[in-house]
Amino acid sequence: MPRPAIGIYGSATTGSAEVADKAHRLGATLGARGCRVITGACSGLPYAAARSAAAGGGEVWGFSPMHDLEGQRTFTPNDDLAVYSRLIFVPRTLEFAADLDVCKKYRNVVSTAACDGAIVIAGRWGTLHEFCSLVDFGKVVGVLTGTGEIADELPGLFARIQKETRAVVLFDESPEALVDAVVSAATT
């Protein structure tokens, strides 16, 4: 069976030490499970998870909002790009290729389409956009509650907004339990 591709979406900042630790635990658990980890090739919590997944033997794909490796180095100057097994860039032929905001949303849509499932940790507007795409695409989505920001708003929001979808949305405070639930649901 091919490796399940599990996205990690969340805040481009690391937040508190406790939340950063949860991101590392997500990545380490995904790496130990042999998952392919997908991120938006950004800094912060997704990068923390990606780094831990790579250290544990996981394959990491980064979907960059940039057009090439040099642009990625400029976008994430403090990140070690060696954690990525593969970087996927926005094509220069995109009509709005000069607009970074549009390129970030393009990256969000393409990366969420490439996932079998995903986990949201903390996050703000961009993470909410990724969550919405995952739900619209009918993916398995885990939300790591207790991490603040949009992740702690999603349980109430999801309960209030009803839409027929194939998506499976799971909520848990434990990184390890959430990884197990998401990988199990995404591979059955």
C-alpha cells in the first residue's frame, strides 16, 4: 500500500512552547507511521512538524507559493529546506504569478488536493482556507484542539455550518491519537 499523504496546516508562527511541542509530536508520529507529510512549505508549526517527520524517516513534500528554489529560500530564510523530499512550485504561467497572496491560495488548493487526509494545528485565515478546501474536497481532516487560534474555533463553527460532504472531520487534543485516527480513516 502506498504511503498515506497527510497534510499539516497551521500557523506560520510557532506560538507557545506547548503548541510547538505538539507540532513536533505530530510530525514525529507521522514519520514513524511512514506517512508522506505535505505542507505549504512555510515556516512555523507546519515546518516544525515537517522537520520532525523528516527526522523520523518520513517523506516530506512542500507546496511552495514561490516559483523556484531561490524564491523559497527568500520566503523561508531560516528554514532548512533539506527536510523536503520534494518541493512543488507555483507555475510562472499562472495568470496572477506576480501576486504572492494569490500564489499562497493557489498553493493551498493544490496541496490540499494532494492529501489523503490532513491535520490542522492552531492557524489563522490561511489555515481556515485550507480547512474549507479539505472539507470541500471530501478529505479526512483532523483538528488538534487545545492549540488556539482557528483550531479551537472549528468545533463550534463546524457544528453550526451544515453541508452535505464526504469529508470526515475529527477533533482531538492528543497529537498521537489524532494521527492514528486520521491515518486510519484516510486509508480505509
